[in-house]
Amino acid sequence: MLAITELRTLLSAQWSTGMIPHIVFSENSTDYFPGFDRWGTGSAKARPSGIESSGICQPPVHSIALRHILDRGRENGGADREAAESFLDESFDGWLAWHRWLATVRDPDATGLIEIHHGRESGFDNSPRWDGPYARVQPGTVPAFTRRRHPPRRRLQRAAR
């Protein structure tokens, strides 16, 4: 199941604190911006060695995906059921660590509401809803960079034919 592969990839990048980063960089992908170097997580002690990731998270919707994986596996039966149930068994401790991190680090007052520390942690990356708040941020000295331009969608569609 492809969904299991995706979730395994996220868990492979889980920090020792329990945090699951919102981006796990592939060795083969060098065109995503902001890339690993831009996140500045290279020296983060909690980041797993050899795994390049961002240093922020996204909303904890993984359990919804886990439920769907389990439901589809049980509906399909056989090898799918075995794969789904095995994955949940083997990954349980990782998901528990993730939710413990959220409950302690992102809900320090035990209100039941987790905090976000960056607009991209909302799950609404690059949303105009952040234009107002970010317009009030006074950035310090930032190194120069050139934003990578991606080919227009039509060119990508033609190339896929």
C-alpha cells in the first residue's frame, strides 16, 4: 500500500523529541524550495542522522490516514489486511511519541488546543490568510537567494504525454 510507504517515510524522519517534520527531503529532489539548507536543521541534535527534513510540523492528521489504511486492509482482506495490521503494530510507538510531543510541547497549558509556531504548520502553506500577519514581521538580515521557478503546468502536462 502506497499510503503505508508515505507514512513510513514520515516516521523515518521523526525527531528524537517525537516531532514529525512536515517535509522529508528526498536525495533525488533538489528543486524544492525552501530546501534542506534553507531550513537550517542540519545541526539539530534531535533530527535523525542522515535524514534531511524541515524543523516544523503540520496538523496531526496521520491517525485519519491510519484509520483508512486499516479499514481498507480489513475490507480487502488477505495480504492487505496483514500489511495494514502489521504496520499499525510496528509503528504504534512512533505515533504515540508524536502525540505526546504535541500534548506537551505544543499544548504546554493542557488546554487541548495545540499551538502552531509558523504559518506553514497550519497546513495552509502559502495561503493569503498569512499575508497580513507576515506583513507585520520585521525581518532581520537575511542572506540573498533566488527563488527557483518551476516550469509552467502546461509544459509539465506535455512532457507527461
